[in-house]
Amino acid sequence: MIIDYAKIYVKAGNGGDGSMSFRREMYVANGGPDGGDGGKGASIYLKVSKDLSTLLDFKYKNKFIGANGKNGEGARKTGKSAEDIYIPVPVGTIVRDIDTGNIIADLSNENDEVCLVKGGRGGRGNQHFATSTRQVPKFAELGEKGGERNIELELKMLADVGLIGFPNVGKSTLISTVSSARPKIANYHFTTLEPMLGVVKPKNGKPFVMADIPGIIEGASKGVGLGLKFLKHVERTRLLLHVVDVTGSEGRVPVQDYNLINSELKSYSENLASKKQIVVASKIDSLTDDTYLKELEEMCKKDKVKLFKISSVTHEGIDELIEYVAKELEKIPKEDIVEVVPDESSVEKVDQNWKVTRTSDGFLVEGTPIERLMSKVNIYDIESRQYMGRILNKLGVMAKLHEMGLQEGDIIDIVGYQMEYHE
């Protein structure tokens, strides 16, 4: 069973609080502030592991909580930072933020990794707030909160060549003939319920990975059957082998089947429809009437599509097909098929985006730098509040409030903390 979809919740650790401490040492009078800084909270990363091939592990564990940083101590001792968490995922994992819908990473290479949430920074100890006019700072910063988010993981199989076509046309037999893959093979539809990978080693040229992609039928692009699930896997292939049963053994018309499958590819994705295709006429060892084969040959000639006639039973045409595919793959570069949106949550930056809004009760101050400031402030400590006031002045918030008509006794709501203004 291939588990190719999972949802997880991640929460980074909070930063440790800074220490409010003063030097206490025998024979040393009036020891100064020596509160140490808090440690950093644990960040959470995804990292590609070559030992994994599915997302099965997330069926049993889907919540990851990072440890908090330790608080600072006296004697300028910095609290211990928490160890970051690295979550292993298989190659080919697409990472999406559930709340925004943005794809934040495409982990398609062996050493790829991405930070999902950053641990909170530790608060500064009171040693940092001593000045010539304030030599006894009796406050320290609180640690920042760690980030949290809901993440969607999707595994898209990485194959160079994808086998497409209606059920029971010989795709599974072909991949079992040219590789060591051993899919279940039977004379009924949807024998293969999961994509099957096989490594093909041509006599000349580089080995390549072939995938038997099942479930693509008429209506697949609209969710009929398991079509949508498997169309996602086809996106990652560089070359498509379109397998067509030319015997008409099930009352189907090969040319019509070919056009229907291509219509589904185009409905799902223009990128998918534009991929290079090679038509493979299968089961020619069982051919008793070549009418359908001639129609297919005419269509391929008209559309300028390469056609190979093969039999997986007698191996007729197999070597020629594989050699041609290997040469074509050398001409087709690998490409990114997802648009990765820069992940702002894991980028260290100075954010000056704040705003002041007049309300019926007074004024509302909000924004990322304001939230970050308030996460460090102990609102019940007078010196910590004074520190908050200095930072608000430095950011220009107080000047903006006065510009908007701030008066004695007005209520200022700072991200949930309501204060009455006094000169």
C-alpha cells in the first residue's frame, strides 16, 4: 500500500525567559545586573530520507511539538536552547500550508530540507537594559512564542517514464517484462490499484525509472474512479508511453481510446497534455485482424507521434522501444512542476508593518512587530511597561496616536492589552 497523503500539525518551542538577577558576591558592593538570556525554542524541519518511500509513518503520528528553551539564570548564564526536530519524509514530498493553500516546498532531492516553523527567540536578561541613568533594571524580556501551523504532505512518485492507457491494455505486463517490478496481473479491470515503479536498464544508455500509472479512464480529470489521485503522479514523469490494445478484444476502438485519454490529460493540466508521448501498440502477438492497427498507424503518422508495435509475451519490439526511450530521455531536462511560494514564516526579517485604528472605545494598535513586542513584555511589571513605551516611541506608534488625536484618559488596545493613556 502506498500512503501518499497526510496532514500534520507542528508547533515550535517557545523561547526561554530572560533572567532578572543582580550580582551577589562577597566583598563586592552594589553588584550590577547579571540576568542571562533565555534559550531558543526548538524549530521543526522536514528533511528528505532515502530510507522512506511512503508517508505511512504519519498515519500513526501527526503532531510534532518542539521543546521550549530554558530560562536564563543569574551570573549571565544563558538558558539552554532546545534541540531542533527533523522529521524524515520520502523524496518527492510536496509540502503545503493548509491555511493558505500555498505550496511551501518541493522536496525532490536527497538532501532537501525545509523549516516549517521557527522556534521562539529567548528573552534578554536584565543585563542588557542597564544604562547610565538606569543602573538597576528590574525587568527582563519574556521568551517569544514558537510558530505553529497545519501542514499537508503529498507524495508524488518520481519516475522518468509513465505508462498510461485504459485498464487491461498491457501496462503491467510491459513493466514486469522490462524491469524487476512485479505488479499483480490478471484479466480484469483495475488489477493495479497503486502506481508501480520499476528500474529499466537499457543495453545502451542510462537506466531510468518507469511507472505503471493505473486508474486513468474517461472522466478521470473530474474525479471518476481513482483518476485524480493517479493523474498527480503522471505530472512528474518526463515522457509518456501511451499503451493501446490493438486487438480490440474488449470491443474498444484503439484510436478512440487514445483520444479519450489525451482529452483527460488536457482537462487536468496543459503541462501534462504537452508532455512528449510515444504510442505503444500492445498484444500484437494476439492480433488476428490488423484493421485497428492500421487506423492507429495512420493517426500517429498524421499527428507525427512515434509508434512501436510490441508483444510483452514474445518480447517483439521491446528492445527497440527501450533503446529509443533511453535516447529520448537524454533530450528532455527534468523540470519543476510545482510553484513554490516563499515561506515567510521561516525567514528572519525586520517587520515594520503596524497600524493604528480609531475605534468607538479609543485606539487599536496591531501588527507583527507589536505582537512580537508584547510577547516579551511582562505587563504587570512597571519597568517592563516602561520598556514597552520606549519601543512604541521608537517605532513611531506614539507619534501616530498623537497625530490621530490621542487625549488624556483614552483607551489604547495593544493586541488585546487595554491601557488608559496618561501624560
